[in-house]
Amino acid sequence: MSISEELFERACRVIPGGVNSPVRAFRRLERAPFFVKQASGAHLTDEDDKQYIDYVGTWGPAILGHAPECVISAVQAAVPQGLGYGIPTRVEVDMAETVCRWIPSIEKVRMTNSGTEATMSAVRLARGYTGRKYIIKFAGCYHGHVDSLLVAAGSGALTHCEPDSAGVPAEFANLTIVLPYNDHAAVERAFAQHPGEIAGIIVEPFPGNAGFYLPRPGYLEFLREITARNGALLIFDEVMTGFRISPAGVQGKLGITPDLTTLGKIIGGGLPVGAFGGRREIMDCVSPLGAVYQAGTLSGNPVAMAAGLAQLNYLEQHDSYAYLEQLGARLEEGVRRILRDEQLPLTFIRDGSMFCLHFTTQEVYNLDTAMSGNFDMFRRYFLSMLEQGIYVAPSPYETGFLSTAHTEADVDATLAAMQRALRAAK
Ligand SMILES: *Cc1c(COP(=O)(O)O)cnc(C)c1O
């Protein structure tokens, strides 16, 4: 038995499923997860000393790779000053100014400890600001494990659908209207059916939690227009895409101005941080200025702020997005060549450093099409990649991430492994 397998046995006795977040358990893959001992740059080493090139990147935060020098030294400098006080600190102001400078739609921002807290607070704020109760979300978009947003967060596309989780009463979910992504008419119908009652739309502008796919041209602009016309707020959940697709996320790339934005992942530099922000008059409804209560004992933690700021500063100073695009283009070109060579017309989608190989030949543009893939083929592909020392997400419904620590040699080695894995998986 490997050391990872032993640890997993111990873990399963004292942690539900042996993990602190479900996708880590590799359950549908019918093997134990590996346990990481150490990580640096684009590489992970497991407890059995096997090395992997990592394309999960902590599920998004590790845009500079693991343990980047700039973040480690910022944390080391912050730690001796104290680990947190629950009293305002300079670094929180630096962080807020940086976020507002990078993302112009954000005039004021509040820090949280996770993406989930950020989306939960943004939805509460949208309801509090508008005095309305309904929220529109899209099937397949994941906004963390917030009660009212755990509806079609990766399965079943229904209107007013059942919650995805036990413990979420249907009455909570009833205030969430779930619509298919990339469908204009569905949104128009929802606004027609609930005039003056929809507080806002929350959307992953580039959805990355049911695989990765893109909005049709004009779709996000349409969401901007229809929310504005109906006095509802547009919330971009950029927890995954913020500081990733461009310095200002998807909104920066497409030039769309949402009312509220949620952030997470990259903003913490690997430590637990989230944030929500937006137009000043909306943010001023948050306590203590306004009536929408929101708080956090550890929010704006100085060590976490130092880590996140160091990561953002590095990204800004090093032409990182040009490098990520170049590396992404190299990966994409290689994958498309392999798919042609192997006569596997699978769907591959990439933007910048985010990518997904869908195990389907259909065009993927919403949850239903993302779910049309062949899981068994994915499973064979994943296990072969892992065996060859390449760690891609252990689910076909996740996004792959490149980091600035990946080299062209890493990508080329990955492509060679991918060709073998796809040939074997056919
Ligand atoms: C990861 C993610 C969240 C939740 O963030 P946590 O930090 O895991 O709570 C919310 N929205 C999106 C788009 C995400 O990708």
C-alpha cells in the first residue's frame, strides 16, 4: 500500500470522505487521491515521492505556480508582525486600492475569507439594495456552497429547480430562478414573469465549473442591458476568472461593467481570501454604513492580504498575461494537432490560461452540452495522465489552469503524455 493510500484510510476514519472538499476524493475515478508533500512552481511531489506537472493550480489561485518566491517572502515578512488583530491595518487599504485600480467597476470593496462568502454577501447586497427577492443564476454556474445558489450548480437544468444539496429547503431555492446559459429568450421570459421582483443576475462570465465554455458573442452585453433596463443588478462572479482572464478578469477583456463583482482564488495568493465590490452607492449599503449586514473575524487578515498583494504586484510587474497567452496558444495548438492525428473530434476550449478538453464531439455552450461527454473515456485518460506524472483535474467538469511557472518544456512533455493517454483511452 502506498503512503497516500495509508493516509487516505486514516483520513476516511475521521474526515467525511477523507477530504475537506469533495472533488479531492477522486470518488468516481475509483482510486485513492494522492496526498501532496511539497509543491514548487508547476510541480507537485506526493507522499510517495512521485512528481507531477500540475494543471489544477490549487483550483485557480496558483497563477504564479506553487510557493512563488515573491509570495513566500511577503508572508515571511508579515508573520513576525502578528497573525491578525481584527483591527484595521495598512495592508487592507493597499489591497483595496489595488483591487479598485485593477478593476474599474469596483469603487469600493470588502474582503472575505472565501469565494463562497463573497457570493453570499453579494447576493444579500443585491437583494438589500433593490428591495427585491428573486435572483437569476445559470445552470452549471457554481458560486460556492451558498444555500440559495446550490441549485443546478453542476447538474440538471430546470427552472425553479430542486436544490442540489440535502439541507437546503425548497423554500430557499424557490427564490432562485435557474436558467440555461447562453439563452437570451429564457432571461427575457424570467423578467416578463417577475416584473419588479428580480434583484439581480449572478453569472460566471466565462463559466469554469462545468468544464470551461464561453458566452456567445453579445450574450454578456445582453445581460448587462436587460438588468439595467429592469432595475436589477448584474453580478459577475469572477472568483475564478478575476486576475486570470485579464488583469480585470472577463469584464476587463470584454469591456463590460457589472454592478457588483465577486473575487477569490488568485486574490489570496494561496491563502484563504475572497472579496466583493462594485459601485459606490451599492457598496455603501453594507454595514456599518448601510443596513445589509456583513462581517468576518478574520476578514482582511494581514498575512493573507500580504500574500495576495504580493501575487498581484508580481503579475502586474512581469508581463505575465502575455506569457500565459503564449503558453496557452502552444498548448492549444498541440492539443488540436493530437485530436487531428488521433482522429478524435473532441471539443477543446481555451481562453488565455484556462482550458478544458471536453470528452464530447458536440459544441459546448451550456450545462447540458458540457454534460454530454463520455465519462469512461475521461477516466481512462485521467488515470493514464496521472500515471505519466501529469495531474489534470480529477473530473471532466473542471477547468485546467496554466501558471507562469509552467515552461514550454512542461507543455511539450504534457502534450506527448496526452497523445499516449488519448490513444489508450479511445
Ligand atoms: C471557486 C469558486 C467559488 C467559491 O469559492 P470558495 O473560495 O471555494 O468558496 C465561487 N465562484 C466561482 C466562480 C468559483 O470558481
